[in-house]
Amino acid sequence: MAPFSNQDIDQLATEIKAAYQRRPPAHTEGAARDPKGTFCEVWPSVHDGLVALEAVVGSIPGFGAMVKAAISIVDAAGQAADKALCPSK
């Protein structure tokens, strides 16, 4: 889907995992709710939706290429986050 290599996604996954581990503990005032469980639950459906959306927008003249590039970036980031945060399948 994306013009990103597996190495690119692995590097981003490493950065996401490190950032996740640096977040404040859940009991710290002002800490955000842990999004890990929700992300891991919804990402497979989101990924499928992005793949379908990319196929559709490719046929739209004018801005289709720009939208496809944006979808590719979002998908690569999601794949990296899935690799960094979610249990192996």
C-alpha cells in the first residue's frame, strides 16, 4: 500500500514503542488514558478501511494522488504502532 519499506516501518515502530514507554504512568495527574488496548482492537478494521479508501480515491481526478499519499502515510504509521504496541498475532 505505502511506498514505505519494512525497514521504515520497523524504525517508526521502535520510535513509537520508546515514546509509549516514556508516557506518564496512568496514576499520574494529567496522564492520558492508556490508548493501547483500544488501538490494538480497532487497527485491523482501520487498516482494511484505509486500503479500501485508497482504492477508491485513486480514481478521483485532481486530488486523488495527494489523498493516496496521505493515506499511505497514515497506514504506515498505523502499521508501525501496531508492530510496536500490539501483541503478536
